[in-house]
Amino acid sequence: MIHNLLQDYPALLLVLTIIIYTVSLYIYQRSNKNVLLLPVVSAIALVISALLVFDIDYGTYFESVEAIHFLLGTATVALAVPLRNNFHLIREHALPLTISLSVMAIITPVLSVLSAWILGADTAVLLSLAPKSISTPFAIGVAEEIGAYPPLVAAIVIVTGAVVAVVSSSVFKVFSIDNPIAQGFSMGLVGHGIATATAFEMSVKTGAFSALAMGLMGLSTSTLLPYFVAWLV
Amino acid sequence: MVIDAADDVKPTATMKFLIYIPLFIVFQLIGNWLKVFWDLPIPGATIGMSLLLLLLFIIPSNKGITASAQKLLLHLPLFFIPAGVGIMNYTEVLKQDGLALFASVFGATILCFILAALFTQRLLKSEDDADKFCESET
């Protein structure tokens, strides 16, 4: 019966999505921000479970919630604002940060693709791994351009960010990374928004540099990667 | 009257938040349009973001825009859901290339992160040393 109801009134899927998102946020806050319960991860898992239980296919679901997907683009545009407000930070250390950004913008996608290529992954999967260190909205945009699988890219990007968030403090301890600028910048470069949230919990300075790195990495990779892939293929 | 007359004159925080959302959408649409017009391979939202970034460097103050963007970006995870749920159609890919995906998402990510942290710290240190050297020279 619920299956028919959701089929006949697709707006209910929109309602369902927002309710599930709110519940996920609540669970995350109650769990003292446990990284395994990140709202994106649990919300996606819960929506998939609901769709499977009520037997709704992804096509029907996506059509019903296309307005939310449109706002992803709007939010991407809004990322210009934190980038602008953090931009003064780069002026103080312009040379080291620019070099670090340029080198990592090349190394990160190359190593990500190479490691999967050695293990014989499919071409579309390899392309889906290339944008894995940039913020999800950019990554999904890039995925659509280069012929990768956008949903797979979204999943890969989210897990990548969570990995960086989880290992960051151990890595800083083991490799004695004690400069908050280096800490924040590397977290933003490789772990985008999810690691940036963790960086802000370390200190405001760490978080600001992480946000800066994430914005610069998203802007440069989403601009250059499509050209690079077109040149390669 | 329950509604205070002052509310009509002074825009509340909520109204200020809403005022700038159309601005972001306009830049998004301009970005999408330029992408089609010049046949660019870059995502339309990235073009829109670059244009907004230029505008933000020109205007002297952006308090209202900042508050609005913060409110919107607070719920960024919600906007990922429609795309993310699509993973339900890729169980075959996950099964087939699971090991390669795991190696890249865990192995390559941690390796890149260590490289980025070490490299950035090294560069910052050499910049510091160069500064000190210049100071001692003068």
C-alpha cells in the first residue's frame, strides 16, 4: 500500500528524504559526532533501505527529489564565499601553499587511479576515482563531464573524506606534523569538506586553512581534470 | 496584533538569508549557460562559482552574502542525498572492483595525505628559514 502511495504522490519521497536527513543529523549529534555516523552516510543508507522496502526504483526517486539535486549546484556556487573570506590566509604563505596545492592536485588523482589500475579496475571505475579528493559537489560535476559514474563518485568522495578525518591525528603524531597550517592545508587538500569539519574541531586556524585548501583544490581540479581526461582518452 | 509593525520595516535574519539564495542560483544558471554556449567541459557550477568569486573580490563588504552562504552550506549533506542514493544501482561494480576501490580509497588516500602533510610542513619551514636568513642579512 505504501508502495502505491509513494508512486502516486512523488512529493512524499521529498518529504521522506528531508525527514531521514533530519533524523540522521539528530543521531550524529547524539553520538558525539562519531565519524561512522556522518549524516550523509546514514541518510543515504536509510533512504536506500526505504526504497528497497517500499520497492521504488532509483529513477522514480531521483525525479521526485530533483529539486534537492539542483540545490547541490547552488551550494557549489556558494562555496565561493568561504573561499573569498579565507583567501587572505594564502597571501602570508603564498609560495609554499601554491606549490603544495599544484603538486598535490596532480599527485592525488594520479596515485588514486594508479593504485586501482594495478588491481585491474574498469575504466569507468578508474575515472570515478580521479576526483576523489575534491568536495562532493565539484566531484559530481566532474563525474558528469568525464564519463564516470556520479553516484559511485559521491560514495568514493564521502568515504575518502571520512578516512582522512579518522586518520588525521594519528598521522600528525607519527610524522610529527605540528604546524597547524600544514595540518589544516593537507586535510583540506585530500579530505575536502568532511576533513575540514574535523579540522575546525582541532582549532579555528587549522579549520580555516583546511577550508582554503578544499576550495582551491575543488576549483583547480574541477577546471583542469576534464581537460586532462579529454587529452588522455 | 500579534505581528509587530517593526517586522515589516526591518528584514529579519531569515529574510536576509533568503534574499541571497536567488543570487547564487543566478550565478549557477549563468555558469550552466556559459558552459553550453562555449561548449566547455568544466562543470557549470564551477564556472558560476568562479564568477561569484570575482564579484566578491570587487565588492567591499559581503556580510549578508556570507551569512546566507553559511546557512546554505550548513545543509550541504542534504544536497548529496539524491546523487548518493544512486549507489544502489552499482552493487555489481562494487562487487567486481571492490578490492581496487578499497586500495585506492583507503591506501592511496592515506598515502596522499601523509605526502601532503609532510610536503606542506617542509615548504613552510624552508620559507621560514629563508625569511630568517633575509632578516639576518639586512
